[in-house]
Amino acid sequence: MSKKGVHVKVDEFKTDVGLFKNLELSIGRIVEEKWAEPMGPTPFPEITTLRDWDMKLLQRYKPFYLPFCDVCCLCTFGKCDLTGDKRGACGLNMAAQQSRIVLLACCIGAATHIAHARHLVEHLMEKYDRNTPLNVGGLNIDIEAPVTRLVCGIKAERLKDLEDALEYCEKQVTHLLSATHTGQEGSNLDFESKVLHAGMVDQVGMEIADLAQISVLGFPKADPEAPLTDLGFAAADVSKPTILVIGHNVPSSVGIIDYLTDKGLLGKVEVVGICCTAHDITRYSSMAKIVGPISWQLRYIRSGLADLIVVDEQCIRADALVEAQKVKAPVIASSPKNCLGLENRTENPSEQVISDLVEGKVPGALILNPDKVGEVAVETVLKVAPKRNKFSIIPKKEEIIKDAQECTECNECMRACPNNMPIPKAMKAAAKGDLNPLADILEDCIGCGRCDSACPNDFPLHSFIVKAGEEQLLKEKFKMRVGRGAIQDVEIRNVGGPIVLGEIPGVVALVGCANYPKGGKEVAEIAEEFAKRRFIVVTSGCAAMSMAMVKDEEGKTIYEKYPGAFDAGGILNVGSCVSNPHIAGAAIKIASIFAKRKLRANYEEIADYILNRVGAVGLAWGAMSQKAASIASGFWRLGVPVIVGPHGSKYRRMLLGRKDIDEDWYVYNARTGEKVYVGPTPEHLFTAAETKEEAMVLIAKLCMRPNDTSKGRAVKLTHYIDLHKRLYSVMPDDIHLYVRNQADIPITMKDEILKILEKKEWKEMGIPDPTLLPRLIRKTKGE
Amino acid sequence: MSMFEDIPVDVGVIYEGERIRRNDMHIELGGPDIKEKFELARVKKPEEIEDGKITIVRPDLKDMQEGKSYSFGILIEVAGPQLEPELEGVVERRIHAYCNFIEGFMHLNQRYDIWMRLSKKSFQKGLNSFEYIGKVLHRLFKSELPIIEKMQVTFFTDPEKVKPLYNEALGIYEARDARARGLKDEEVDRFYGCALCQSFAPTHVCVITPQRYSNCGAISWFDGRAAASIDPKGPVFAIEKGELVDAEKGEFSGVNEAVKKKSLGEITRVWLYTSFGYPHTSCGCFEGVAFYIPEVDGFGIVHRGYKEASVNGLAFSTIADSTAGGRQVDGFHGLSIEYMRSPKFLQADGGWKRVVWLPKEVKERVKDFIPAELVDKIATEENAKTVDDLKAFLKEHNHPVVEHWKEAAVVIAEATPTETREEAPAVPVITASTLPLTAGGFKIILKDAKIYAKKVIIHSEKTEKKGESIAKK
């Protein structure tokens, strides 16, 4: 499609037509254009191209800073105290410093996904074919990469076409990161605009990664009926030699499955995964199983069930090697980004590496070739497993009781616990022989192991907790629908109308990590609540796994109870972290397929459309990482509000709307050009919820959009009011801001609401054709 | 105070999608095990109705045996100065929605096919009499449809009483359908317009006539009539038909004016019964698309639920994409399934005589409305998967379009591509026309010339699809 750098120099050239002397022709790039859609206004936007749009968002959703740390210690001027109205030695104030840290986090997140994509694309091009056609959904998908088309303005047809977009992303992250250097950007709003830019390129990076792996590795292609896979401690038959893969970047795990297949060993060795690699390997092979989310690393390694551990990249515990050594399980590191101090054995003969690992001469090896990882991992595990005999460092019950009797209840463990779990109390009970309170903690434990480090007696508290809950844990097996990938164009066409008109009250995306204050069950509960209410529930990453870990009275998980289609009442797992752009892509496709808005390099208009019309909300209930930060910011720029759990306030700033300031909530009516008040819809762009109840009410509320028809608004209000009444036992106090005319009032609550409106001196408002962009005001033809 | 304070269970839109499984049900009304069941709305004179009266022709819910299915009929009688018998169907269809708002009370299907269940939970909460159901319906109907001034509800569960009424109801449905299907565009002065879809297709205006359902298949002329009178500020509005400009193509001066106004001048003329020239615009939620196949000079039809590629190799989504968004695109026509049952269906283009292919599923649904002599001549995916297959099939079955094939060949030769594409290609850095190196008769000398381009975009040349302009004639 695209060729770079053509340079022709001709000293003298005579033809019938003319004479050319010293002709130099230099073309930066030749692009063969097969795409009929004309280029939109903002192809490959630079860091300031969409700044005007960002400022529109930031003016309404003002950054609200929650400093996690009052000083700046990034340069040797510092530490600088930034409290109050103080400025640091470089002149920066608190707001700018906080937004600068947010930008740093988002750059880290974006760089991680983009580097992940870069690695995948290069690996796949080398191993398979540069010209492999991209295919995410066969006939059912025309728009293969909505985010990339929207941002870059390119239509990628083959694997190699993705390189242009990748290069663009890499360049942007470098620019953005440079802005965080001392003495660069000084305005917090400009930092925030750059945060949004980082989020946007992050979405491109993720989309490329998933597009490449779906197309080349044959993952489910936009399949609502993607197969169900087993998940949990008991998902695999661990009496067999067991390989545990942890991380996000799937090629080394694919290497393992391929080697097993080639050698006819499939079924003789179990391959289990934790975190997104688990998602992606189950998208690749039905033989792989899932252990659980990111938070299950320590408990699984210590249980000794894995005979060999392969780590790739992202969200892997830095002490994975240390912990693995304790249970005598060799470790293979397979990513240049996570070498764990191990010797690089990529070029060594496999037999040598295998024998070193089997004999325990080395605790692990760095192997930077996925196929070789496959060979070494399988051959090693076959020999190691019998020797290890599932050696575990989880203590016996008697040992726990004995140690517990020596516990002084100093409370250091509880203080160290991010979720303030009552470990001392549980230890007290354990001292008396009752391990149940410790077992209860396991359900909510996020597996960080900080209690271990905090204990002055050096008790392996996390292992105590695991042991206490082990009996249940070892029995548990759940069903999760594997990542289906993109949303079909046809599905979008079916639900586009009901969503834009508000009859499907919203699209709720439950995404992100597993740093939950009260365990993953809350995520399952929230998902089910909204599926029952006929919202469309989409999910990905660790949240998608956590919500599989609850069964109803018939023993079914929500994936067995709700359809996997992008339709009212569906619960869809799109896949791993890098699958998140399918969710953004669905919103984009509603605007482009359904409403025929031009997609190509037309970011501002599409984002304006989504903000004003598509009732989509993200909930990252356990968001932990920098990647989660950049994923969220990619959604903000597109006009999709995001809610985070209680830990989310540690991201240092929220983007909050002020419903009490009327001026903030005006839009243009595209049909008349007048400015109209539309109420706080949606009220926030980024906010934290302290409890699941608060989150649920917020989700329902943030689905309202200025464009809702009366029927749609009535439905959305019903859910908002119903949840508010059920969870807070009172009517919300802001109903009058969301009722535009009498037809908006939920019909079963008419009398009640009319009285409230009267009290609030409510006045009827119109329903405009809303936009924040004056250039989109329609001109009446022939005037 | 809530409207339903005195009802033992909750009432709200959120219960609309609630399904009650057999294990959870207290009793069942109607459904597959019961032959005689019905729901019926009738418009009466005010003096015939006692507002708010609820009658139960027993047994009542509390007297029914758990786990059993019962004969059932519900009769809603309404009166009001604006209510006309034409609106009975509109009122009747709301029974479904309103019953489903009741927690633990499920209503499926309609008319003589209804199937309701009461959940054990709601029964235990005290929903043990039709009295409550009647009250909910009465309040919802009166608050939502202010044109209803008086309303009374009667529940029948005595099989002896249900039976005669069931037979009577069947007669009423039949008469109503016959009247509705028999009503012609020529017989009314008013059509209805719907601008609901403008939020995603800003220039789209649906024109709903007695013989042309809305594109989405959800709004008939009667529905439009009811909606416009109930909610005059709503998205559905009356269109005075005005003068008949072209009976064959379906052009009316009033329609043109209304559409021009509502589309902000974008669309100025609409021909209701054709897919060419000034076809009706397509929104985004049409049930199917008729698409012209130039190779055979006929129409294919593909509906939303069809997952394979259509006979022209394109999937529904691709075809839909070429017409959606409130545009008038020659040869592409978003439509409802019901419109295919209308005698006005693509009338100016030859109607069913011009239809050559459609998915089997749709064919089955509209079979009774396809002229008998044509049924077997129209291919489905079982007969043709490609245009070549289709050609062979049509020839073999002597489909009426085959006769036009020779004629059409001549037209193709004459047709000149006059249409300009709405999307101009991006301006390239250098084109042959701006740098006429090849111009005959000139000699060009370039000395020390440097041409630098950051990027050169090469467009592959597009060949005009000639077929699109054929049938305009």
C-alpha cells in the first residue's frame, strides 16, 4: 500500500516530449489509495491538533486534583513543597505537577501497549507473512479498525500496513513524554490535553495489537458465540505437568501450544494462564485454561501447582522469580521488557538450557524466541514435574494455628493491606483453631502480599490466608466466554437506533484490573444488574475474569446465563487489555455505520457525536495500572465517561462536571444554531465511586445524553431513579435537571415526579440536535 | 406519592424484559396449552362505559390452582371524543407493554396468541387479584393516552365465557386487518411523517401512508395517526397529502413540502413507490433493502437478519451502508417487510415483477402477497448464490425481467454517466493535468528542477457503475 522514500535524480534525459536537466524528484511517500472515503480533517493528529476539542471538554469537565503526594522530587532542584499556592523551583504549581504525573502515567501506559503492538506485529510479520490480510470478522465487518481509521485516516488491509500507524504512535509518545521534562509545559490544562492525546494514541496501539493477533493467530472473529473456557484453581488437571503463563503478550504461550501440538503432547501437559496472556491463549487454543486475574499470582505460585512458569510482559509480579524459586519451579522470561536478571539463553542449544533448568543449575532463563520458549518450556516441564511433585510452600493448618498463637496483633499487616482487611482479628480466631475468618479474607484479597512484608514476625500471612481458603479454592471451576474480539457491523446496525434513541439505556463497559476493595464479586453483581436491565454489558481483561467467578443457585456463571451478543441484555467479553478498542470502536461505529458520519481522520466530529448521543459508560472498578490510566483517557477524549473504584482516586485527578453551573451545559442545536441548555448530560467524564451502590447509580445516570428521545430519557431516568431509590432509599435530588418535557417522565412515576418538578420550579426545555462544534450547525438549503 | 402505592408489587419500565420460567410461575394465562385466549380493545360511546370499572368473570387469581394454565380474555373498552375505531389496534397493542411493567407479570405475543405468567414471588407479595392488574392498566392508559376519557376493563377466565368471545374477537381482528389492508393511499387526505430517526439521519423523513409502513416496520398509518393526535409535539406529525403529482411514482405536493421543510431543504422531492429518481430516503433502522442488480435488471432484497453475502456478493451491512443516513440513492431502497405486502410496493418499477432474489426466510413471510405466477420465479439463496447463478435461474424459470434483457443492453450503450460523485477525491500533489508532460505538440524543458513531495497519493481510477442510471429511462 505504502512505499517510503523515493528519490530520483536525472542529470540529463531527452525524450520526444521534453528535455530534463538536473532533475531531482524526491517523494517522501507514495500511497496507493484504494479507499473512496475522502481524507478527513485530522489525519495523524499531532499533539496540538485536537487541542481545541480537549479544551471544550476540559472547560466543562474541570480537572479536580487529589494530590497523592505534596512534593515534587523529579529533579535536583527538589524536593519542592507544592502545597497551597506554592510553586516549585522550576515554577510549576500543584495543579500542573499533578497533571504532569497523570501525563507520565498515561505515557507509560500508552508506551506499554504500543511497544506490545510493535513486538507482536514484527514477530507476526517475521514468523508468518508481512502480507497476511487483516481479518477481524469476515463478512460481518467492513470497518476493520475503527480507531485507527478515525485517528490516522488509513485503511489497513495487510499486516504490514499497520506499521505506519505504529510509527505514528511511537512518535507521539516520544513528544508527549518530552513535555514532562522540567521546564517544558507549564499549564495544567495543556498537560491534560496531552493526557487525552496519550489516551487516543494508546487506543490505536491496542487496536493494532489485537487486530494483528486476531487476524494471524485465528482468534474468534467478532463471534457472539465464542466458546466457553474453564477458569479457576480447579480448571486444569494439575496432576499433569503444568505450565503457568503470566502476562499480556501471547507469542511465547502460542509457542508452547504449537510445540505441544507438533509433538502430539496436547492433553499431556496443562497450560494455564494468569492475566491477559490467559485471555489470549484461550482465544488461541481450547486446550489452555485460565487460573484467574492478575491478583492470583502469589497464591497460585505458592500453591506449587505450576511446575514451570513462563512470564512475558506487563502486570507480572516483580518477585515472580523469587516466589517460583521457593516452590522449585523454573522460570522462563520471554520478553525484553522483563528479563528478571536472568541470563540470555536465546542462542544456546535448547538441550543445554533444558538440562540446566531441570537440574536446578539456574533458577530460570531468558529466551527471546517464542518458538524456543515453547520447546524449552515443554521439555523442561516434562522432566521437572515428577521431581517437584507439586512442592508447595503453603503451610499446614497446624502451623498456622501455632504461629497465630504468637501473633501480637500489632496491626501492621492490616495497615499495610490496601483494603484494610481484618487480618489481626482473623489471626486471633486462627489461634483458637478457627480458620474461617482468614478464609473469608481470601475472597476479597487482591494478592499483593504486603501483609507478608509488614509482619514483624515474618509470618507468611498471605500463605496463611490461601491455606485457610484452599479447600474451596481447589474445588472451584467457572465458565468464562473467551474473548470474542470486535463487534460486528451488523450488530451495530441493529442496536444503533435503540442506543441513539435511548431505548437500550446504555452500554456499560466493565474493564480494568482486579484491585477491588471488596473482591471481584461486586463486578459480577454490577454486570448482572445491568444485563437484567437490558443494558449492553461489555467487559475485558481481569474484570472479565472476576465476573466469571460467581455462580447462581444452578451453578451457572453470568457467561452461561446471558448471551454474548452486542445487544440489550448481553454480556460480552471482548478479550484482553488490548481488546479494549473494540469497545471504543463500537461507539465509533455507531456514529459511522449507523449515523453515516464520516469516519476517516474525523476525530472531533465523531467524539462530539459520541459525547452527545451514545450512552456509553466505562467502569474500571479495580483499576490499578498506568495502562488503565491511559485506557481511560482514550475513552474521555472520545466522550465516554469513566468511573473508577475507591482506589482510582489515587490517579490524582478527576474530571468533574458542575451540575449547579447552568452555563456549563449549553450545546448548539445543529438544526437552528441556537445555544440550548441540555442539563448535565453526562455529568462527569472521570469520577470515583466509593461503593458499588454509588457506582451503579452513577452508571445509570451517566448514560443520559442530550440527544435522548423522550422515550429513551424516560427509560434512562427510570433506571437512575429506581437504582437510587433502591440503593439510597430516597429519590435523587436532581431529577428536574434531566426532565426536559413531560414526555420524559417515566410513566409509572408521573405523579411523584410532577410534584418534585413543581417544587423545583422546573421549566420545559426542548430537545436539540446537539453538538459542541459550531461548524456542524446545518445550513438550510436554498436560503 | 407513587401512582401505584396501593398495588402490592412494583410497577416500572425496568420489568419490561422480565422472563418468568415455568419453575417460578404461580399460574399461566393463555399460552400454548390453551386454545381460547384473546385481548381486545374496543372504542365505545361514553355512555356505555363506567370509568375505572373492573370486572372479573371468575375465577380470580387467588382462586386459581398453582402451576395450572387457564383460559383468558381481556377486554378494554374506551371512549373519548377523539377516539375512532381505527385506533383500537393501537390501544390494544399497549396491553402488552403495560402488563409487562408489572413486577412478576409477564405478557408475550398478542391478540389470540397471548401468553401470560404470574410469578410465585409476586403472588406471595399479594398480587392475587385481577383488580390490581386492572387498576394498573387503567392508570397507565389514561395517563399515557389522554385521548382516552373513560375506560373499563373486563377479565374473563371462565372457559365457558371465554369461548364465544374468543370467536367474536377473531372476527374483529380479521375485519380490522381487512380494513387496514384494504385502506388505500388514495382514500385518505393525510399521511403521517416520522422524524424520529433524524438524530442519526438528519435529512431522513419517513413518510407513512396506509400502503407504506415506516422503514423500521414499527409504525403503520394508524399508529402514526394515533401518535400524532396523542403527542402533537412528538416526532410523528401529520402530512397533508396535497395534490397528486404522479400516481404511478407516488409523488404528492404535500409530501414534497413536508419533507423539504423537515430535511432543512436537503430533500425536495420524494417518489414513494419507486427506487429510482427520487426514492424515499433510508434511515438506518430499515428492516431490509431492495437493491438494483444491473446485470439482470431486477431487484434483490436482503433483510437485516441475513448473515451471508447477498446474491451480488455484498452483505446486508455493506448494502445498507450504501443507502443509509437519510440519502436518496438510486437503486437502493431501505424498506419494511410489511411494505412488501403492499400493492404499492415498488409499483413504478414493476413491483414483484422486478424482484429477482430474496432470502428464503423473507420469501416465506411474504409469500401470500407475491403474485402466484411469480413465486417460483423469484430466486432465494437456495437457487442462486452469485449473479451468474441468478441469471441462469431467471432464464430457466422465465422471470419477467428476462424479456427486458435485450432492451436493457441497448440502454446501457446509450447511458452516459451523468451523475457526479458526491465525494471528490483528495487533491493529489501532482496530477497529469497540472503537469502536462504528455501534451502533444509541445516540448517541455525542465532544467534544474526539483520536485519534492512529502507524500503522493495515487487513486485507482473508478469505473462508473453504469447500471445505476439505466432504469431511470
